[in-house]
Amino acid sequence: MLIRRTYKYRLRVSKTTAARLDWVLWQCRQLYNAALQERIGAYQMRRVSVNYYDQANQLPSIKEVCPEYKEVGSHVLQDVLRRLDKAFQNFFRRVKQGQTPGFPRYQGRNRYDSFTFPDIAGWKLDGDRLTLSKIGDCRIILHRPLEGSIKTVTIKREGQHWYVCFSCEVEVAVPTVAVQSEVGLDVGLLHWATLSSGEQIANPRYLRKSLAKLKVEQQSLALKRRGSNRRKQQVRRVAELHRRVANQRKDFAHKISRRLVDSYDAVYTEDLRLTNMVKLHNMALSFHDAGFGMFNAFGAYKAASAGKLWLQVNPRYTSQTCSGCGVIQKKELSERWHSCLCGTELDRDHNAAINILRLGTSLRVGQPTAMLTPLGVGGSRCDGVSVTSTWSQRWYPCLQREPASRRHPQSKLAKLRHL
Ligand SMILES: [Zn+2]
């Protein structure tokens, strides 16, 4: 199977090369904004829409008028116009879908931060030495080997640093693994996540630390006078911290997803797009706002290249339902303990993780979700949690059944006693 993989490396650039890269970025941004202006103007004045080819055909004449564009690779310039075209296509597609997207915007100096060599022209890689035509040489910090054949090369600025991203086509042979171990994962507020095995993954302390620091620095930024030198300095400091936080988040997501994929054949997590607002709202206050989507994306591709499974399930009722008997019990967010009449006693998040595991399993084996799923007999389930109650030998109603608010635990108990 051929897959696309992006390898990102830090660049070591001299001052002159950095200035040159900045200059190219500036030219690309100018072109982007001019092309955007042309599209808007053409529509407003003549009601015509301009497409990518109309604009790309103008590049030679632009170079006649503005000779500085001769100093930038022509494929790089074409890629700028293609980006704009993509922005418009995405905009119209989303309008068609009934969403309310933002109109493609003019790019400010701090916003436009990368340019791309869309093919094999204009760059050369020799060991750790990257030569960019009309720009110069720089060294790559090759922290990991590059695999596959390079399709595009993107140079990116992040704060004070420069990076290169190689998009490569990699051939991978993926044997499909028979699922022998599986796990459910519930993201929480107190802990970053709880696994169905009962293990808790704590919020990383370093992230908490830098978030607190970011808050202080941002408050200090708000007090600086606009246009002052000290404000400029502070802006740089805040940007650096943001970069640090983003990297720490990414690092954490990589490490946890790697560990899960290595130790389980199937991992089930929540699809937070389907979650109830209460949970989302509380997550926004914690570490999860940006991190969880990324975590899922990392896990999914890691699982895919290991021949394993990474599934997302609908998290509805997963924290309200009893993992022992399937009865739905309303719980406040502050209630940290799950205790049921059937004798199930465990941590709230652990309970939810077990439910997520069960949902994931039924999704994997392709059972219609409204069906009853048998619970492992013998008091111990695949995740090693022992259930002492006799309920474990009964049938477990799957979670995606409609909320049985009137299904009172007492009456259900009575009914089953009669069986
Ligand atoms: Zn129960």
C-alpha cells in the first residue's frame, strides 16, 4: 500500500539564508494577496470569476513588471496561486454544504508562514544538506531517517525557527493483526484519560506549567503599549511559548498513542464531535481542547501502519450507564464514583472506559448496535475487570439503545429475578 507521510525537520540556517527565506515568504504573501484582490475585484466589477489557470498564465507578465519575482522559483509561485484556488474551492464547497465558512482572507505578515516546492524542481537534498535554488544552502537536523520518495518540499517558519517538511510517498506492507487485546479510553477532567483496564493517564505536569506561564506572559502583553519595543519583545516571547505548548501537546499525543498501539490490537476512543456539550465545555477548560483530535489522528495512522484498529465511538451515555448491568443512572459531573444497585463499584471514568470498550467491540464485530451483547461469563472480562455480581452472566443491553429513563433499576432487577 502506498501512503503519504510527512517528515518535518528543523533547519539550521545562517543569517543571510534566513533573511532570504523571509524575503521569499514576503513575496509569496504579496502575490497571494494580489491574486485574492484580483479575484474579488473581477467579481465585483465584471461579475466574472477568475480561476487558477487565468492567474498562472499571468505570471510571466507579472515578472516583467516586477522583476523581483524572477528571483523566486516559478513552481513556488504557481503553488501560491494553487493555495488561493484551494481556499476558494473549500469556501464554495462549504457554502454548498450549508455551512457558514469565512471568506478567504488577506494574509498578514504573521499569518503567512510557509511556501512549497510542489515537485522535484528547485531543491536538492544531499545527506543533511538542503540546497534551495535562488535561496541558498542550509543544514537539516536529521533526527530520524527520511523514507520513501519525496514529492513536495515545504519550508515553514515558526516563530524564530525554520523547518522543512518533506511529503513522501512510502510503500508499506501492512499485515492485519487478529484482535487479541483491546482497550477503551475515556478522556476526563481530573486525569487526562482512564483506560478500561483501570489505568489512569495523568495530565502532563510540564504542560500545566507552561500553560500557567503562558497565561502570565499574555497578561503582561495586554499591558504593553501598542507599537512599543517592549510589546514587540513580549509578542515574540508569547509566540515562543505558544510554540512550546503546541510541541509539548504534540509530543504527549505521540507518546501515548504509540504506547497504546504497541500494547493493544484495538483501541477505542470517543468521537468528541458527537459528545454532549457539557463534557465539551468542561474539556475546553482543561488540556483537551486542541489535544484530543490530534491524539486520535496520530493513533489512527499509527494503528493503520501497524495493521491494528483505532476506532472512535459515540460517547453518549457512556458515563451514565452502569458497566455491570447496563442501567442508565444520571450522574452529576462532580460525582466521581460509580455505584450501582447491581453491586458494581468503580471510578466514574473507569466505568465509562469499560462502556467505550464494549461499544468499540460491538462496532468492530459489526453487530447492530441496538442488539444485546453478551457479557463474558465467569466474572472476569477481557479487560481483566472482575464483576462479582450475578449480572455479569446476564445479557448486557448495548449503550446505543434509546435512553431508558423509565427503566428503573429496581423494576429491571425484579424482572430478571423472574427469569
Ligand atoms: Zn449496575
